[in-house]
Amino acid sequence: MQPQTVANEISEIIVTGEQIQARIAELAKEIDAEYRDKNVLTLGVLKGAVMFMADLSRALEIQVQMDWMAVSSYGSGTVSSGVVRILKDLDADVMGRHILIVEDIIDSGLTLSWLVQNLEARGAASVEVVALLRKPDAVKVDLDVRWIGFDIPNEFVVGFGLDWNERYRNLTGVGILKPEVYS
Ligand code: PRP
């Protein structure tokens, strides 16, 4: 879906689809170099990371095993609750694996912080994170994130996997949702 389709609901496109694809190509080169001699398991966090996982995986030259987890960190609103529940666990055994968590956004960082600890506790050989977006002004926990696509302002954003009420995930870029849509 192109931004003009929802022009009345989005105040500004902050990262275009083209910018995302160019950044993914850069990130893929760095990730290729890091995991060239390792058997990596990419772990997409549903549902927001679907687009990023799909495009990043195809930009990689190395072979990867792809797996998915669904965790819940938000209620129905727009503010992180800090409560993380596993809705769907990954299928692969974590023990001894090099895991690359693929996330769409780091907002408070609570979801990732919990997930990294969870995977380490299950015996992962290494756990790294690649996140397409990060809101530096919203991060509440100290997190070691290896690769970031874009730092963005602390606004409610949708698109490229990110939703509001399950809408806008298939927008090609990332835009700021007008407050009147969700308030
Ligand atoms: C979003 C996003 C991250 C998390 C980030 O997921 O995909 O997983 O919130 O927030 P945090 O840094 O404050 O923890 P959400 O729970 O909205 O689910 P979704 O991916 O299915 O949309």
C-alpha cells in the first residue's frame, strides 16, 4: 500500500520504502560478514517484523534458518505495558544456537530485553539483535543492540509491519499516525 492511499491518516512519512530497502541492503552486508562461518537462526518477532524479516532475509547472501516467536507487550493502546507473554514459541531448539532476533521497532525496549534474557537462559550460543527502527527517547532499559536501521522520533508510527489496531502494516514506508485516528 502506497502512502497516498492513507494520506488523510498519516501526518508525515518519516522513512520511505526506498530508504528502508537501501538500509536493509547495508545491514545485510554487515550481517553476512558476521555470520559467514556460523549457522545462524533468524528469529522474527511476530507480527511487526514480518516485512523486515522477509526483505532482510532475501538480501542476505548467507543461508539462514528462519523461525518466529509471537510475544505480547502492548495492550490495545499505544503505550508499552512491560508485561511480556509468549503467544507462540519458536519451533527450533535454542540450545547452542547463534540467534539473530529480527525486530521491527524498539520502543521502550522491554520486549527485547526480556527476549534476549529468555533466549540466553535457554542456552543460546549467542544472541544479537537487528531492529529496523528505534525510538531513542522512549527506551527505558539498557539494551545492547547490534544493528539499527533508523533512529526515529518518539511518535506513534505505523507501516512496514507496524500497526495500529491491525491496520497499516502493509504500508510501504513508515509514517506518523495522526493522533485523531487513535485518540
Ligand atoms: C511491538 C513491536 C515490538 C514491541 C516493541 O509489538 O513489534 O515487538 O512492540 O515495544 P517495546 O520496545 O516497548 O517493548 P506489538 O506487541 O505491538 O505486536 P505486533 O508486532 O504484533 O504488532
